Amino acid sequence: MTAITATEAPSLPLPLPLLHSTVIDWYEASKRDLPWRTPDATPWAVMVSEFMLQQTPVKRVLPVWRAWLTRWPTPADLAAEAPGEAVRMWGRLGYPRRALRLHAAAVAITEEHGGGVPDDHATLLSLPGVGEYTAAAVASFAFRQRHVVLDTNVRRVFARAVTGVEYPAIATTAAERRTATALLPDDAATAATWAVGVMELGALVCTARGPECGDCPLFTACAWQRAGRPPYEGPARRGQTYEGTDRQVRGKLLAVLREAHGTVPQARLDAVWPDAVQRARALDGLVADGLVEPVEQGVYRLPQ
């Protein structure tokens, strides 16, 4: 990644070195004690955490992550089992296709990379289920490399502190990427700490709702704060609904299959939801996504 000099960086009341040290010092004093951040956390442990943390709170991830690493401490351990076991272990984390993708990544790592999570960003990006964010996060957090890591929390911190708006755009923009690149420290190890520090700041202080601005290390430098915290102007930001949705039905159907440890007849699946049309649609979706396998007419199981 080409370094951008301080003169090319977005206009901030703080010089870049001071901005970096301010966030990093806050992070070192305030960071949560998370097992995937410890010095002995393996690259595989970091990768598993990144798959699980997508759209899922830390408190829900922690017990599943620990159970996962106990059962499958290496990619080869997971690759040796059926993908349905990954779906079963995923439990109620939500978005269970991530479990299939993580299993596929484990198979690729085992078969193509000698069983070790690759440290090259481009190679990480080529793994099944690994997108731009996950590749950058694993390269940064597991291997201490210099990459732009843009998750929802980081984008929100930059939107407020640098751009002066309450929320970033719905989808990541080229301007956001330029800003993130401009702010990235030149030193790889410092850049890795900066990345996780900004992420933690967004998770704990610069939250989506009810930000604790008085506790923010960037309080006096924040463009949004200095502009009087103008309210968001843009497309409606709708919260995700769950009750009564196909997603809820899918979750109920998968729960029956996870607990069965074998095949499940249609009658047991029919009992979880009264609307036959919605239930059939949800089940068809699970089959299409590879999360459920039809064994014979009216009999299902997790993928083998």
C-alpha cells in the first residue's frame, strides 16, 4: 500500500502523529480483554473471530468462539469434519452461511496452504468467504501488517471525527477509503494497533446511538462535535426486523436440525411454524443455501 503523507491527509485539528498516539494511548488504557487479541492467539483464532463478529455482538460471540477453538483448534481439524457440524456448532449466532464459508476456508487452507492461515493479503482474499474487510483484518490483527480496515465502527468514527457527519453512507465510498488510507500510520505495527484502536473507539464510545462524546479522546478534534453535532441527513437507516420474518422461520427450522444429530422428518419441521407457505419458502431457502440437505422425500439433515 502506497503511503500518503501528512500533507495529503484530511484536514484535522491534530497532526497525524498526535492523532495516532491519542487513539492508540486510549486503546491501550481502555481496550476490552478479548481472547483473540492476546499475544498467543493464533491466526486461525483471529480469523474465526472475524467471521463470527460480522453483524454479531461480542458477548454472543465469546462462548461460541471458545467452544469452536476447543473443538477445532486448527483449520485442518474443522476441514476434517462435515460442513453440517460447522452449522451445528454455529448455534444461534445468526447468518449461518458464515459457518459454511468458514468451513470452506478451512478446507482451502488445509488443502492449498499447508494447514496454516496465509499471511499474504491477496491470498487471504482468495479464500472462500473472505472479503475485503476480513482479509485486511486478519492481515492486520494476526500478522501486524499495514492495511486499511474499514468496518461499521471505523467508518462511523471517521465520518464524525473527520467528515463532520453523524453517520457514514450506507455503502462504503471511495472517499471513505481515501480518508482511511490517508490516516493510516506508515509503520505496519503502529497501523495494526491504530486499526483496532479506532474500531474499539467506535464500539465503546462513538456508538451508533448515544455516543459518549465526553469520554472520547478525540472530543476537541472531532469535526462533528465542533460543528454542533448536526443531525444525520440522508436515506432512512432502518433497523433490522426479525419477528415474523423468513429469517426467524429459518432459525427455528435450523434449531431442530442442529439438535437432531441425524435426519429429521418433515412432520417435526412442520411443527415449528404455523404458516405452511412461509415455512416451505424458508426451508427451500435453507436447501438452496446449502445449509440443509434433503435425504429423501420429506426427510432432511445438515450437510454432510
